[in-house]
Amino acid sequence: MSTEETAFLVKSFIEEFWNAHDPAAAERYLSADFVDHDNHTSLEGRPAMQQWLAQTTATFDHQTVIEDQVTEGDRSIIRLTFKVVQRGEFRGVLSAGKAAETRGYREFRVKDGKIVEHWGFIDGNALVEQLKN
């Protein structure tokens, strides 16, 4: 894939999977052996990501805003703002209807037209502090 195609694939995944809350997008964008190397857990495969989306969507009405994207070869990094309105409990805090936002980064590796790996950091502690206050 070209650098432009890789960048478009990652942006489309964010829009369709995370922002449109479409679990079927995992089939279109993630490889069967996808691995998420998150800062607090490691998820493997499409079903695990679909479950993560369901849990996140049960907790928050959420949107990922891509602030910047840098792509070279098979890797793409985005700087993001994660905006939420709380629906359910998050780390012991229940403030239904309260809005919060935080910043973060995501890195993706693409192979054969699919995302094969992801590393991410989103400041969940900043969300907790905003939701508690």
C-alpha cells in the first residue's frame, strides 16, 4: 500500500469503527490476527476489539477527533482528542450525562490492506478527574 492508502485506511477505521460505533468495520479493517498493544491490556483478534467497542459504547457516547496524522510506509500515528458523554460507570465514577475530553495517541501498523497492530495511549485519568468534578 502507498503511504496515502495507509493513512486513508487508518482514518476510515477511526471514523467507521470508533466514531460510527460499527462493530462490522472490524472485519473490513482489521486482520484476523490483529493485536492491540494497549497500555493496560493486550487484545487479540477482531472479536476482542468488537467487545472493547461494545464496552466503551456502553460507558460513553464517544467520538475520536483526529488532530494530526503522520504516516510513513506501513505505519500511521494519530494525535487525537477523545470526547465523551458518560452513560455508565467508568473506574468507579458514575456521572451520567457529564461531558469530558482527553488527548492521546494511536499508532497503527498495516499489512496487506489491513491493520495488524495498534499501540495507543489515551489519558483515562484525565477523564476520571473531569467526571468526578
